Amino acid sequence: MFDDTLLSFGGHLKALGEVGGKARIGGYLVVFGSPSDTDLVGDWFSPDTYFGVHEGNGADTMIHHGLPLKADTPSLDWTRDKLLAPLQTSRDAIGLFAQTVCDLSDKHEAKIYDLVQAGKLKWSSGAAAHTVRRRGNRKSGEIVRWPIIEGSLTPTPCQLSGTGVTSLKAFFDSNLSLSPDINLVDAQLDLALLELKLLAVGY
């Protein structure tokens, strides 16, 4: 799993409305760039990028790519297996907009919705590494193929969102030992984790 999954961070999730105990949330799963608008390592998506035959529509919606939100924290184990309603994606001039639905009668999904309303969660898309292609097969540059296999809600600190496409293993390692350059925003991540801990069985 670690060796064959790549991740790319998208935009913040926002609450889109509630109807009949269901809350719709959404944001840009992918934002288009250009040669003059790349991430920190020079990668960018374009309107011509191939995102799979369904462009992520109907793909699974996970939390934090199924990784532990924090090591050795049993009260958060539920987040590793939780699946929300499948992605609903649409394309516009900005990128791929993705939505999912939280069932507010489910205490876990209700808390997820609270975090979205507080601006603490972002989108991140996952693609199998062997299916990803960059123009000219370079190590960085325009990504011409990124078949989306899942979308994840993650409380990842904003500094990681600008580091470009990363492997699932590198992402996992960063969660176990956050580097000094993101310590300033680690408090925001810890706050989100603390709120999620309150959902542990027995609270």
C-alpha cells in the first residue's frame, strides 16, 4: 500500500447545507495550475489532466487516507476504517469540485461535519503510483495522468499542502514525526485530534 499510492492535497472543505439530517460538504479536490503556478516541487494539474474515466465520481471517501490520525491513540482507530458517502465530482474552470454527505445521526460523521464547519479539514486525492504520468516522464512538472482512486478528509497542517505530490509512506512518516518547519501549525492539528478523541467509546 505504501509503495504504490501517491497523494495530492486539495482545498478546504466547506459546509454546503443540511437537509433531512444529511449534511453536504464539498471543496476542490484538485485545483488546476500552470507552468507559472505550480506547487513547491514544480508539479501541477491542468484541464487536460486525465483523472480517470469517471474523474473520481463514485470513488470512496476516506478519512486521512486510512492512516492513523495519531500514533498509539486507540480512541481514534475508528477513523482508519470509516467510509463516508462516495465522491460526487464536477469539473469547472478552477478544478475538480468534490462533494460527499455526512449522516448527522451518526456521531462520528456529525463530529466530522463540525470540523468541516470549523475549517479544519481539507481534501486530498489518492492515485496509484504506477498509473501516474508527468509530461515527458519527468520527476516533476505537468501531471498528465492522475486516475483518482479515493478522496480523503484530512486535518493535515497547511504547510504540507504546498509540498506537492507525495507518497503515502512519506505522508505516514510525517504524521509520526512532524518536522520542525510545521511545528507552528501542529497546534491546530492537535486541536482537531483532541475533538475527535471525544468520540471514543465510553465518553
